[in-house]
Amino acid sequence: MTDVAHTGSESVRPVRIVVDAMGGDFAPGNEVQGVIQALDRSSLIELILVGREPELVAALGSNAAHPRVSIVHADDVIAMGDEPSSIVKQRKTSSLYMGLDLVRQGKADAFVSAGNTGGVMATSTMLCGRIPGVSRPTIGTFLPTKTGRPTLLLDVGANVDSKPKFLSDYAVMGSVYTQLMNGVTSPTVGLLNVGEEPGKGTEVAQQSYELLRTNGVNFAGNVEGRDILAGTVDVVVCDGFEGNIVLKFAESILSFLKERFRAYANRGILQKLAMAAFTPVLRKALSGMDYQEYGGVPLLGVNGVTIIGHGSSSPKALANMILRAEEVVRKDVNGTIERALAHAATAAKEQI
Amino acid sequence: MTDVAHTGSESVRPVRIVVDAMGGDFAPGNEVQGVIQALDRSSLIELILVGREPELVAALGSNAAHPRVSIVHADDVIAMGDEPSSIVKQRKTSSLYMGLDLVRQGKADAFVSAGNTGGVMATSTMLCGRIPGVSRPTIGTFLPTKTGRPTLLLDVGANVDSKPKFLSDYAVMGSVYTQLMNGVTSPTVGLLNVGEEPGKGTEVAQQSYELLRTNGVNFAGNVEGRDILAGTVDVVVCDGFEGNIVLKFAESILSFLKERFRAYANRGILQKLAMAAFTPVLRKALSGMDYQEYGGVPLLGVNGVTIIGHGSSSPKALANMILRAEEVVRKDVNGTIERALAHAATAAKEQI
């Protein structure tokens, strides 16, 4: 999220990032404002806005002439409800397709979008392919914890009915991401389950447990629902079915509490004052349980860098997504994932 | 939870309830106190305490001579960590086994325990069998919602890898329970999923969706994680894997928020006062997300009434469990479930 230091042996070539300028609910306004903020915060990025050129030129104003901004015109705009699988075949003039195609062609290093999540995932995977060794790309999200150190929960909705090998790969990818992006040395990984003992849970969970013991991650065993917010481990792996349910449940807590507190505030002026003082504290404590506040989540496992944000992402959230994309490229998250998976495969063979 | 009105055509015979007096973490003290409270609150129950007679006599004091209390001696005590499946074969002198055996023999109408949850479930099912038509007994729990009307989430851990027919039966049992116990007319049922549209989710979820459309419940379609606290529907059905994860996640919110608020309180005296004023409000808003505060959850589908409580259940929680058991018996929840499932089977056949 902060400006990356470019010192010593680190590469200093600019990172070229495509912004799907038509993706979000407030496009292209928020996208353009996010681009301008990001350019101020990092001097080593070049941004390519893909979308309807006249609209983008108007929104950019004087920044249209910025030396590190370019525009690629795309006529078509993918809506939030559009069928993800149809984009690659039928929507080749959309900003989503054309933007990702620039990454596929090697003309850009990363892609950022606040658009149709399923569409971005499907099109990224189909155009760019998977990192060698990855069974399924995955989406993770960080949740705040009691310890203050966030926990990466993944998968949160990219795949349902995950096979044990998928979960094993999520663990490797999540470990690499947490280590490189958050600086956690040897992050601990927990398998989301209904009890701590080995042998608990579904058949898939039981088989995943065995794979996680030997795939090279720092496996801490099963964890339960309560361990996510407790921060028991750095990475929690699960199928996208329960991951998505838990994430959406978490996102709904603030709104639930505010509603429950309303009755309390109506009791009198003191209660109303206490509520007014307390609501921001509550919002802060629960921040990070909402995509929007966080500023994008990585799509891990695709052979290309894609950062996906909430449809209603603010300009600041979009700027954060752009800077995160830069960091993912610079730290070679994808190359590291490829090497870690190759290592895991070797370790698994030796186990046999 | 309140005293049942016994008027008009309702039966007024006493309900005989077995209390596993050795089950909980604070047994037999809390159990005995709960019994005494329950006797005060309902005049139409007879309570049978099963456990070590000398300890129970001592704890009961003058109440040992209460005309509606009896004691059945049981030598053995099941610990929280004991293997559930071994109880029926090897622990026949335990309070858990002997208590449930009284229900099986028809010498009691219901069984209440704050003991080993898995043990109570397994032993109830093995001794009493299932209600005709039930594929799997299930445990549900009520969660508070924005609307103020609680949502019944089930299954929360009795079964993992549930088949679609199991989920269909949870829906029928949950509807009957919500209607009879909470007075909700035609309760709405949602299928916990990762999106609202039909066709979303795992294979099991997709097949369950089809069954729920025709099994006689008031099916409102798929619901997402956020819909639980929003109170979108009265009953949310899911496999015990995700249900247990969501429940334990929910139970951990209060502890998480308290920890996050500690830093705020340390900022100064005003912040500390605001926190002190606010923590009880927060606890109240989140009450019901914890087994203990709620006072037991029903094991639905067993041919006998069993109410299971948290190990650390307070005397008040135990009294609530006892009164709930009385209500489940009086309202003939089990007979109603049997008729509803027979009706669902007929409806499904007509559909074909």
C-alpha cells in the first residue's frame, strides 16, 4: 500500500499497469481519480487506461497529457450482471477483454479492475493461463484479527467443490503472498475445519489435511471458525463455498451492529452521544472486513497480475489497487509461486 | 422460555424431563441450581436428575425432598473429550446413557444435557432412533438479526458432507420448529450459498435447491453469508461444515471487538469511560451469538426430545433448556415433523 522503495539491486524499470477504466460502479470517475492519486504516490508506474476514449479524456482533464498515462480505446463495457464465460468469445471490444489482452501480449505487466469479479477472473484465466503447477487460480482476502496482524483467508469464492490439490495450492500461493507482501517469515497455515483434531471434517478436508502436511508450507493443522478473528494463523485455507459465506457474513457485521445500536441510541441524549462517539471506533475495528476499505484482492495463480476490487471502490481504493499491482510485479509473486509449487511437487514425490 | 399456558384443550399432564446432572463443566452445581429455578418457573414438569446420588443429594439440600424431583443414580461420568461412539457400547452406567435410556423406555419425555455434544447426539440417535422419514438428525441454533427476529441456522455441526436429502429434511424440521416454538407463520427458508441465482454453488447446493422447491417449505431461494444477520429469512439451511464454521466465527466477534477496543480505551480517560459504557451494549447486541447465553439448542429428528447446552451453561441457561424441553414436548414438535416429512414425500412424488 505504501510507496515501494527502489534501492540496491531491485529493478527500477517502470511497471506498466492497465486500469479497466469502465469497470466499477462509479466509472470512469473513480478510476480516473484513482489513477491520478497513484501517479502521485509512485513515480515508477506507467498507467494504461482502457475504456471509452472521449469519456476518459474528459475525466482526465489536464492529466490526459501526463507523460505516464496513456489511453487505449475500448467501445464495449461489461456490466456487473454479464455472464463471465461469454466475455472471451463475444466481448472482445470490452475494456475488460482488451485490458487483459494487453497483459497477455506482454504490453503490460498487470491489470486492475473494480468490475464484474467473475468476468475478471474468468477472462484473466482464459487469456493469461495459469502459472505452471497451479491447479486453480484463487482469490484471497485479508481479515483483521485480535493480534493486529491480518489473516489471509482463501479461497473466498473463485472455486466451489475444490479438490484437495486445489486447497494445497491455495496454501502455497497464500504463503508466498503473505511472506512477500506482508513480510511474514514462514507464515503459518491453517485448514478451516469443524474441529482441531486430524480426521475432522468433510472427506475433502481430511484428504487436504494430508496434502498440507507435506507440501512445504508451515502447516499448523486444522483451525475453526473462531480462529480466523483470533489470528491463530497467518493463512486460512478453505473451499470458496465456505470462504465466501464467511467473508460475506463478516462484511455484514457492522451494518448489523449499527441497526442493533439504534434502539439503544433512542433511549436518550446520553445514549445518543455515546453512540455517536462510538460508531467511528466500531467502524475502525471492523475495517478490513469490507472489500472496499481494503482496496482490492489479488487473483493468485494466473500467469499475469490481476487485482480485483469491489464495484463501489473509492478513488483511494483504486489507487491502493494500482500500487498493490506494482508491488506484486516487483516482488515477483508469480515467479515465487511457480518455484514454491515445483518444490512442493518434489517434496510430495519424496514423501511417496 | 416463558411458562407455557395450559388452557383449553391442551394436555395438562406433567412433562417428565431427565437432566444429565453430571454433564456440564460446573456439574452438578449448575445443573441442580437450574433444576430448582425451572421448578419455580413451571408447575407442570417433573425432573429426574441422573448422576452420582450422594453428590446430587448434597447439592439439592432441602430440595432433595421436592415432590417433583427424583434422582436416578449413575456411577459413570462422560468427559468432554470422550469418544461419542463408544458410549452406547461401553459406558452404560454413565449419566448420559442412563438418562437417555429412560427416554427410550418411555419413562421420561425429554433429556437435557450440558455435556459432551457429540456424545449426546450419537447416543440420542442410537438409543431413540430417528423420527420416521428423517434422513439425519440435525442441530440448529438461533442467531440474532437486524430485524430483531432471530434466524434459525441449521445444521451447525451434527453432519458434514450432507446429501441434498439431508438439507431438505433440515429445512422441514427447521420450519416446524420455528413455527411451533417462535410462532412464525409459514417461516421462510433460505439455502446458504455463494450467490442468489439458481444454479450457484456446489453440486450439493444445486441439487438441494431443486429439492427445497418441492418439499413443502416456504422456500425463498438462495441466501448469502450476509443474509444471516440481515434476517432475510427465518430459517437458513446448510451443511454442518459451513454452519459450524459460521457459528464459531459469529461466537468470536465479541472477543475480537473487545480486544480491538482495548487500544482505544488506553488513549485516555474519556475513551475509557466510553468503552465502559459501551461494552454492555455491545454484549447485548451480540447476545444470542453464543450457545451459553441462549440456553441450549434442539437436536431435531431424534425420536425423543433432546436439548443440548454449552458445557459452561449457567444455572439460568440450564433452567431455560429444561423449560424449552417442556415446550418441545407439549407442542409435539416431533409428531409435527413426522407429518410434515410425510407430506413432503407425497408432494415430491406428485412432482414426478
